[in-house]
Amino acid sequence: MSDSFGFFTLFCDPVFRGPVIGSLLMSLATALVGAIAFLGRKSLIGEALSHATFPGVVVGVILAEVIFPEQEAIALLVMLFGAFATAFLGQLCIESILKIRQKADAALCYTLSSFLGVGVVFSSYLQQSHVAWYRKVQLFFYGQAATMTDLHIYMYAALSLGVCIAILLLYRSIQTSFFDPVFAESIGIRKKVVSSFVSALLCVAIVIGIRTVGVVLMTGMLIAPAVAARYVTSRFSMFLQLSAWIGMVSALLGNYLASEMIMKGSQLVYLPTGPATVIIASGIALLALLLSPSRGSLVKGVRRWRFRRSCLIDNLLKALWKHETVSLHQIYGWNIANKWFLHRTLATLQRGGWLQKTSKSIYGLTEDGRKRAAYMVRLHRLWELYLVQHLDHSLDHIHHSAEEMEHFITPTIENKLTKLLLDPTQDPHNQPIPKKELL
Amino acid sequence: MDDILQCEHLSVAYDTSPVLLDLSFAIPAGKLVGIIGPNGAGKSSLLKAIVEIIKPLSGKVSCFGAPFKKKREKIAYVPQKEGVDWDFPITVLEVVLMGRYPKLGLFKWARQADVEAALNALQLLEIEDLASRQISELSGGQQQRVFIARALVQDADLYLLDEPFSAVDAATEAILIDVFKRLRDKGKTLLVVHHDLQTVETLFDWVIMLNTRLVVCGEVSSVFTQENLSKAYGRKGEIFVEMIRELERKKSGLSS
């Protein structure tokens, strides 16, 4: 960060204030509506509708330039209204295609491409006849936060506030109707009504968002915060709040990233705010997907790996228990795991005080190690006995099950087994079961 | 006591095929009522018609002497679980609190008293320790208890339960039966769609037997007869009733 440019400059500087506050408000509204669309399985509808806004933008720009030249506020309103109108038309289009029993994905694809096609044709025409108008249209295609002014702040503040109030009012109806539609009907919440409200909100949110992130990337802003939040929480209220925060943080970081590059005037490629915001939101979603404490794939992977390792350690201890001392060579011969892994595990066991090296490459369990190993053997043999005595398993089938189960048997279960089997001393193979008192 | 629920010539159809034809019956207050009948007899449809989720073709239903819409707050409905979105991010407590939404209206948020009532209901159903779990983490029986808890916080006078015992464990079944009987003893009325003919006599005071048409409606002791069952179930039912008779004779030592 350079001396002349601080984090808070973003909120005060007249150049940055518009884009930053504008996109914060925008992402608050779109993340909240996106979260609801995500739960209502309307993500793809969002994608289709955001593309469907494009012809509306083009028509809006033309109308504004023809009827209200030089009047920025009214021009903006006309453009937004145009976008809303064609998004609404897109919605109707999807619904009527679904009514004639077409597949949903076909309806979405058709609407998306046909509306976008019309928009692109119009805008190409402008490109030749009115280049200045064409530039205005292009702003909405890929989005551009940098040229937003205080006027945009007011406009988006009003729209975002409206969206937030609507969501607060609809909160319980949405929750009930999405979760349990039949019950919702019985307390007077009509699924159709809720669904139409959500669709309308979706159109408004998209109209708010396209100026900043553009028609093409709009769904990213809608859905990415929801995906991230869903991985972190399973509480509805928390889910909505988190989505909103993730959306706003992405907007802030996206703006910061983009403005940093402008400020430094570096040779880096010019980074537009919209895509930067979407990339950061997607990055957060990816992080949540990997690192979420309950469902993250990386976290799950680490847990699985740890469990596998603890099973291997148990098996190694049991094998060592059967011998006074063993050489490294013998241990390799048991084929419990690969050499590198065995080497590391042996070192871990040594450090933990379970294992000692008596001379070079000769290992033996310590007294503590022997107790721990004997306990594993006890669990194994208890389980085998239980299978034979109480579940009528035959002798040749029990070892495999016990090999697996010994890793899961908790002290409580061990107590129960001991009681049920009357504190046995011999397993079904006539091997002694190590006593508990000795341990 | 006045009748709490009254059906007059009620007919219901999906598309063009009728599921209920010309039903007329009345249920007095304070009864635990079983609704039985073969598959496709219209048991669930009857409940849905009462809460006006499906529109009747003809006839009318009145609850507490008025149309359902006017008495919505006095009626709690527990549908079958298939419509539920199990992936929805929602905790057990949030589900139970839904039962308070009709009372709170559109603009009020759940108050401390509502949360307390929800926790009490969970305690009654012995799942208070699961309050902050996501609903899909629970077993089928526990989920059913959550939905019953949601109905309890509705503080209704008439409970409509669609197969509450289907696919639940024995512990849940015992708790549910206990809760239902307690509600009945407090003067509430319960309509329970039920599958298991064997338990009808021990569970219910009244029974509605359906097979698209109403077969019979009345006290279990007088209408739960072989004759009526075979009317409702056809020949299949006859064999079943014979089996129950046989079972009873064996149990009581009347035959060997």
C-alpha cells in the first residue's frame, strides 16, 4: 500500500467512493437474493434472467439518449427499467415454455440465448451508428464499477434497501415454503405466491448487479456467496447473514484489488472491478469447500488420512507385541505399509515412548507400548468371542471383522462386551485374552 | 359437546379420477380418531381437503362450525415427510418455531416465549439435546418427533396427522402415542391416518373407515367389525380380520 493511499480512502475519495460503496450495496442485495435463489434451486434461472436483461439495457440506452439526453439520473432509471422489463419477459418466457411441458433446461437455454442474441444484434447495430451509445451498453455487458458516481450510490442504496426489507418481510414465508411446502400451505403460505415474489426479487437483484459485474458474470455474484455460506453453516438465519457478509467482503476486496493496480500505475493488465469481485467470491467459495470444518473436502481428507494412520499404528503395535525384539528387516517383511511410511511411524512411536531401539535396527516395545498393544489385542479377541458366542459366526470368518472393528471399539463398548461375555480369558481360537487389570 | 369437524357431501378429485366421493361425517371433541382404509382410499386427501390444500369438487368441510380459513389457528397439520427439502439449511429449533408463525403473523419475530415453547415441546418429545442440529442429521424417528413438536407449539385444538407412525422406531412410537393420549385427555381432537390395523383398537377411540366412499365413522368398539373391515378392504381385509381373531384366540389360550 502506498503512502497516499489507505484502505479508508476507498470510502472517502470522490473517485473511489462511487464504485466502492455502490458495489458494497449491490453485493449485499445480490448475495441475499442469490442465497434464496440458491435454496429455491433457481440458480440457473438467475443465469438465464441476467442474460435476458441485455436487450432491455440496449433499448433503455437508446430511449434515454433519444428522449432524455443529458439527464443522467433519468437515463439511469430508464436503463434499469429496461433491464428489469426484459428480465421479466424472460421470466414469462421460461414459464410459458415450461407450461407446454418442455424440459426445464431447454427452457432456460432457449431464453438465455435468444434474449442475449437480440441484445447483441441491437448493440452491434449501435456500434456502427452511435459509438458513444455503444460504449454505454458495453458497460453493462462486462460491468464496470470504476465509472460509478454518487448518483449510483443513491440509486443502488434505495434499491438494495428495498430488497433487504422485502427479504426481512418474506423471511419466514420463504423458509417455511422452501423447507416444507405442504405444511406451509396449511398455515396459509402459498407456494406459488412465494415463488413469484422470489422471482421478482431475483429480477431486481440482477438489475442492481449488472452495472457492476455485468450480464455475463452476474450469476457468480448471486451464487458464489451462497455456496460458500452453505458449506459453513446449517442454520437458515446464519446462512443468509454469512452470504451477505461474504458478498460484501468480496466486493470490497475486489475494488481494493482493482484500485491498487490503478494507483500503482503498474504495467499489469487493467483489472476491472466486476470480475475481480466475482473471482474473490468464487475463491472464498472454493476455500469454504475445502476448509469447512464439517463438510470441507480437505478437512475430510485429512480426517480420513489420520484415521488410516491410526489404524496402521494399531496394527504395527499388535504385530510388535507378538515379538520380544524385531529387526527393521523383519518389520518390512510384514507388509503393513510401505517402507517410508513404516520408517516415519516407527520414529513417531519412539518419540511417543511406545517403542525403543535396543541396538542398531533392533526394536522392542516399551512397557507402556506393551500395555497399549495388549489392549488392542484384547479388543480384537473380545470382538471375535462376541461374534462366535452371540451372533453365531463361524470361526473362520471372525478374524476379518475383528481386524476392522478393533479400531472402533470405545472403552464403553469394551466394558459392555466384558460384562456380556462374563470377563472372558480365552478367545475362540483358544488364545488368551489379555487381562484388563494388568493394563 | 358440539362437533368439532363436519364434512358434508365432500367429494375430491385429482384431474378427473375421484379420490373421495360424497363423504359426510362429524367428529365430536376430545376424541383420538384413526383414519383407516386401503392404499389409495383417499386418507391423505381427506386431511389435505380439510386444510384446503386441495380444493373439493363439491361439498364442504367446517371446523369448529366455520370454514377452515377462519379457524386456521386452531388446527395443526402434520403432513407426510416426502415434500420436505432435507438439504435446506435449517436447525431443529428453527423447524419447531415454524409452528408459531401463524400466531406471529407477518411482521413479528419469534419472541423468547416462542423459543421457550419450542424447547418445551422438544423436551416433551425427548429430543431437546438435538435443538441446534441440522434436520437431516436426525434419524427418521427423530425427524418425525420434530414435526410433532412443531404441531404442538401451534397450540391447536384439532390435530391432523398423516401417518405419523410410518417408518419410526419403537421408542418414537411409544413417545408419540403417549403425547397423543395426553393431548386427547386435555380435550383436544386428533385425526390420525393409520396403517396398522392391529393397533387400531388399542390406540383409538373413534375410527373413520374409508375406501373412496365413507364406509363407517364411529366409536371403535362399535364400528371396528369384521363386516365393516371387509367393506373397506374387500376380501384381503377379511383374511386379515380372520388372522387377528386367530391371534387373539391363541394368545388367550382359546385354541391350540
